[in-house]
Amino acid sequence: MSKSIIEQLFILLSRNVVDIAASYIISHHFLPLLLYYSNSSCAGVFNMMSGKKKKEVNLYAQYVAPTDTQRHRIGSYNGMPSIVSKECTGTGIHIGIDGGKVCDACMILRKERGTSNPGTQLNRWYTSISRCIERRQKDVLTSTDLNDARKFGATNVCYLTPAGIQLREEATAQVEYGSHMKTLGSRLPNKTYKTVGEDSAPGMLALFSDAVKLCEENPEFQSSIIVGLLKAAVARQKFGGNAKLDETTVNFFRFLATHDKRTASVVSANLFGPSERWMRKLNGRDRYDCVLDGEDGKEDKVLARIEEAVERRSKNGGKKVSFSMAIDATKVPSVIEISSSHKAIVGAEYPNHMISIDGKTKDEIDSILEGKDSAYGKLSAASEVKVTVVSFQGSPPGIPQSEIVAARPQSNNDSNDFIKDMERAGCNVARSTETSFTNFTVDGVSCERQACDGSYL
Ligand SMILES: [Zn+2]
């Protein structure tokens, strides 16, 4: 059965198609590979295909423009950048060190010693360029980073490609940012204690965008001391040294100051907290009279407090002021410590509950604390505090109904004269100010009952 002419023609045509396809594949895919392995193009002094300077060639070719005086230029090997001699013939005839074949000129330049060897240039530029690229990702620019940026910013543009010039502009911007941060830093009152390098600059934008996210997702973070500190720092920058700071922040610095004033001022200087002068002012402002009854003239102190309390309620439309008194004890942690605002050792049992340290040396204070001082002996910490509250009838608007007028630290249910002292003070006030001392309340602890029994008569 013979095939029709059309069928035969079709077979011929399809064979032809296969042939055309095969020759296309050979010429476009295998030929370059054959050329690469067999001979031909010079692999250059260094190239991006192989060898130990692949990375260096890559960055160098992107950002650096070799000058007229240099003996090399940017070439191409296998479609990728290479460094070739200006006398490169383009044809490789010797086996290259990094593989492939190289021309005479490229081989000679590769073996050159000193700065005319392109390898020296590659190394030098690679370091500074890769640092420029790394700096983009950094959260904190250290003084070394800023120095590097300053150096790169001073590069003559004739050595750079357009991409290199862009990199140089970035570096200049980094230096400007750094010097801006330095100006801020120099506003700190106490530069001596700065722990971060003078020129270092944090990557602020990254930090703040993270903080915004945290604040949105975490309400606890919003009310944290760290946010308070930041607010304080911002307030100080905007409104100066005496800017109003929120209470938590001020308390934080005051708490530090109770441990060590020097530390507090260093921390505050570095965190833009309140200045030392401002802290002193704040401390002075609320150095209220201590409510503990003093070791001498205690009755007078309590008396004076009750009198002041009566005075505050005297503008009540001519009505007679009436008050009552109540005493109860509350448990306290047994701690003996120094109160810097009252300049006293507090926390021991009455009558050593408030030992003045005004004018005493550190050794003298230590000796008292260690129980070696003959005047005080071994201090024992109080476990409770007896508190006296005076309550008033008809306090004017804005004045509280009651006030604490005395507190005495002691051990559990110590029998003492506290109740009698308080009662006497109340009676004296009532007599001298024509007020009514209506009643006196204690709970049923035996020592207090005994005291009450005595006063019925
Ligand atoms: Zn060459």
C-alpha cells in the first residue's frame, strides 16, 4: 500500500522541523558551553564565576568606576562582571588561576605586586562598600559605624558608579543623623557618666515602629515605667528641665535616690529624667511632718497636730467643732532602714523608732544599725504600728472627715502609755480650743482595756 503524496510530504516536513529544532538547540545552548570549555574568552584578572574574589568583583563592578590611571577596567566573562587588564585581548590562551583561560595581559596583572594589582583595590572597596550595605539594616550605629560612614561620605565621586554615588549620599545622611544625636547627647547634664559611645546613634525609626506595635497590642506596656520614662524624656526635650513629669516617673527616680543619690543623678541624666536640682525641690516640697510621735516632746507634737486639724475645720459656719479619737494597730513588715527625707533611722520599736542621723557620719550610722551604739543598743524592728485617727463632725467641703495624728511602731500588743498620751493630748486640745472631745475608741486588746479602765474614773 503506497502512501499518498500528501502523506509523504507531511513526513518530509516533520523531519525538517525536527532538524531545524535540533540545530537551534545546539547553536543556542550547547555552543556557548562548548566555547566556554574549549577556549576563547579571557576570564580576566578576577571574575564573578569562580575564584576567591567572586563577592568582591560583584560589589566592585556595581559601585566602583576604575579611573584612567588604573591598569584595569570592568569587563565581562560569561555574561557576568569581571576585572580585566586594559590591554586584555579578550581571548584566553593560558590556564587561569581561577579556572578558564586568560590572556597575557590579564595573567601579568594578576601576578602584579602592590597597589597596581586589582586585588588590592577589590579588598579595600569591598570592606567599605559591604559596611555601607550592612549599616542600612543596623539598629544602632556605633562610633565605628559613623566613622566608616564619614570616610565613605568623603569619597571622590569620580571613583564611583551612579549606584556608588547613591551609597555615598546614604553615608553622608548617616553621619548627619549621628551628629544630630550627638548634639542631643551633649545636652545631658553629666556627660562624664555616659556609658554609650559619644557618637553612637540608635536606629530610632525601627525602634519606635516596634514600640508603637507593642503599645497597640499590650495595654500593660502603655502604663509601664519605660513608657513613663520616655514621656519624661520627651517632655524635658520639649519643655525644658522643669517640665511636669508624671508621678510614677518621679517616684522611680526618688526611689533610686533613696538608695544612692549619685546613681540616681547618673541614671536621670542619661534618661533625661528630672535634674538633681529639680529633685531636691520636689523632695523639699513634700517633706511633710513625720506622723510618728517624736522621742521627745511627743505629746506636744500630737497636740499641735490635733490643733491644726481643728483649725482647718473651724470655718464651718460658727458651729462648735466636735471630734472623736480612735486607736488601732496595724501589722508592718519588720524592717529597719534609713529615711532620707526625714534624715532618720526608722522601723525600730518605740522609743528608738526614729533615730536622727542628722550630722552623723556613715560609720556612726552603721554602728547604730548594727546595734553597736551604746546609746541605743541592739535595735529590734517593730512588727506593728499603733495609729491614732481623729474624726470630726461637720468638716467643711474639701476637708476630710478624719486625720491621722500619731503613729507609734512597737511589738505586738506592747503594754505602753500610748493610749494615755493620746487621751491627754485630746483633752488638752478640747480645753484650749473650746471644742468637744466626744469619745475615744479602742478595740478589746487587754492592755488597751486596762488603760481604758483607768480613765473611767
Ligand atoms: Zn584578558
